[in-house]
Amino acid sequence: MSASGLPPTSGRIEGGRHHLPLRVYYEDTDAAGIVYYANWLRFLERGRTEMLRLLGQEHSALRVEKNINWVVRRCTIDYLKPARLDDIIEIVTCCGELRGASLDMLQEARRGAEVLVHTELVVACMSPGGRPARLPTEIRQALQAVAPSDPPRSRHIRI
């Protein structure tokens, strides 16, 4: 619980996509007052983490109970427009193709209807020994809640 007595938000799932609102803080910006490029990766990670949490698949429990670790195998990021100090942005996440041990994740950072950052990722499940591990059935079923019924296979798709 936060100091206000309210739990932190994990966002919401709406229309098959996870939405996580975030505020840009001073620590997120560079000397020009815009979000430093590497900090977008942190924002996107929060979006994926909170999506899993909302789906009942927290990272800590997956590590302990299922021996599953998530790793980013590939990340393509397009920086389209800057965000500035105190902006409210939203990280929008959905799943693309689900495969045996990996899946495509599609993310955008938006300010209102304006797309600031577009990202395409391949995320893989790994065993503690660093070997690929199949997506457990319950995780696959949970992720289907944020995957289109006919997931696109192209690496150049928009959400």
C-alpha cells in the first residue's frame, strides 16, 4: 500500500491490450528536460511486468513456482516523439504470436492519442540454467487475454 492507503496501479486491460499510465519524473529526463532514450526501456518493462501481474502471473511467483525467467531476446524500438517532464504517458502492451518458448510483444508509449515510442520484442521463457523453457499452459492461457485472436506474424505490425 502507498502512503495514501491506495495500492499502486497495475493498469487495466481494455480491448485486448494492457494500459499502464505513468508520469515522467525529473529523474527520467536528460539535461534538455526530455525522457532520456534508455529510460523508455524501463517504462516498457514496467508495462510488461504490470500486465503479467494483472493477469495473475507475477515474476517472483513464476521464478519460484514454475522455474521460469523472462528474457528479452530481441527489441526493436522506434523513438518517434519526445516526452517531457511531468507528462502523463501510457504504456500500451499486447501479445503477438505465441510460440513454444517465446512470444512477440508489441508496445507503444502514448501521450493521449499521440504515439511517442513503438516497440516490437521477442520475449523468451528460460529455465534457471539458461535453457529455453516451454510456456506453461496457465501462462499461455493468461497471455491469450492480451493477444489478438489471429496474431500477426510480421515483425512490422502496429497495435
